[in-house]
Amino acid sequence: MEPPKESPKGIVERVAVLMASEQGNSKEHLIRMKRLSVFALFLIFASSIVVAAQTTAAPKPAAQRPAAPAAQKPSTAASVPIAKVAVVAFQAAVTQTNEFQRDAADLAKKYDPRRVQIKTQSDEVDNLTKQLQAQGAQLSDAERASRARVIDEKKKKLDRDTQDAQTDFQTDMQQIINDVAGKVGALMSDYAEKHGYTLVLDEGDQQTQTVLYALPAMEITREVIDAYNTKSGVPAPAPQAPGQGDLDAPQPQLQPAPAH
């Protein structure tokens, strides 16, 4: 049978008594030792609290978890569509639509009176110039100078009227082109999306050729024109009469509308 365990306080007091007996069992020394025993007991109790607190607060080693597998990068092959390219002569697609040809014919009719007026002025200057050349030798210096001044004034007026007519005609023509080009560009974008094209290139014209070679099957200009004519519902205009719309205005530049 195991002997009963002695408490820390009892051990301290017993040690103190033994020490006191060795010192002559003085009462004063015994009291001092009892005080020391209480202090020692307090130290033992405080130490036990600190050890318990450290044991409780010490973090347990975390169980090792298997490393998560590295995130796999998404496959780029699934996100990039297969390329399907088409080419279009955008300027031709705009100017060959029924709507543009109708509006251009109406514009030519609008400027037809000014065209006739300019033609009359030009004929007059030519006739006066020929008369002066034919009769110059028979005229006095004053008469030749007078007729030359008249011809020069008429030439200057003809140049001003012609320039004004060309500027006005070009401005109105550019407005028509911008309106039709914007609608053709929007239809072309829808057409390309519905038919699965990932890229549409403007092949330009003879002066600004941008596509050097393309298979005929990649050309969609005719398809865009037909689709636009069907959507607009504008019938093909009647053939233009000879001599109309020959103000010799520079051809405005066409720009495709941005894809939506």
C-alpha cells in the first residue's frame, strides 16, 4: 500500500520545523520560517498556474493537409473561335445599292439646272474666244482689249460658278454616302455574325488596294448588296439619262461603319 501523499504545504512546514530545531527551536525563528513556508507555498502554487497556462495556450501542431492540386489553366483552344475570314469591296457595296443609286440620281436632278447654266456659260466663253481669234486682225487695239476683258470676266465668273456647284454637289453627295454607308456597315456586321465570320477585310479599290489576294469564295460584296436591297425595299432605279450628274465632283471617300 502506497503511503499517503503529503501536500506541498505540509512538506514546507516540516522542513521549516526541522531547520528550526537545528537552530535551537527559537520561537522567533519558527515564526519566520512559517512565514517563509507560506511564501514558498505561494510560489509553488503560482508556478503550477503558469505551467498549466502555458500547457493550455501552446498550439497543437496542425494536421498536415494534402497540398491542393495546382489550378489548371483554361484551354485556349476552347475560347478562341476558328477563324473564318471574308473580304468586301465596301465602296462598291455602298454605291451599288439601290438606295444609293436612287439618291444619287435625285441629287443629279437637283443640280441639273446649275449644270445647264454652267454649260451655257462655258459655250459663251468659247464662242467669244473664237470670234476674237478670228476677228482679231480686223479689230483695233482698243476693241481687242475690250473684248478680251469681257472674256476674262466671263471666265472668272464661270470658274466661280463651277467651283461653287462642285463644292455644293460634293457636300450633298458626301451626306448621302455617309447615311447609306452607316446602314450598309451595320448590315454587313449582322451578316458576318450570322454567317460565322470572325473577320471581314475591306479590299479597297484600285487606288487603295489593301488585300492583295483572296479566294473568290471569300468575297461577300454581292451578298451584302443583295441583303441590303432586300432589307431597304428600294427598287433598282431607272437608268440615268446621258449628260446628268457630270459636274465632275471628286468622289467622296467611303469609310465602313464600326462593328457593333
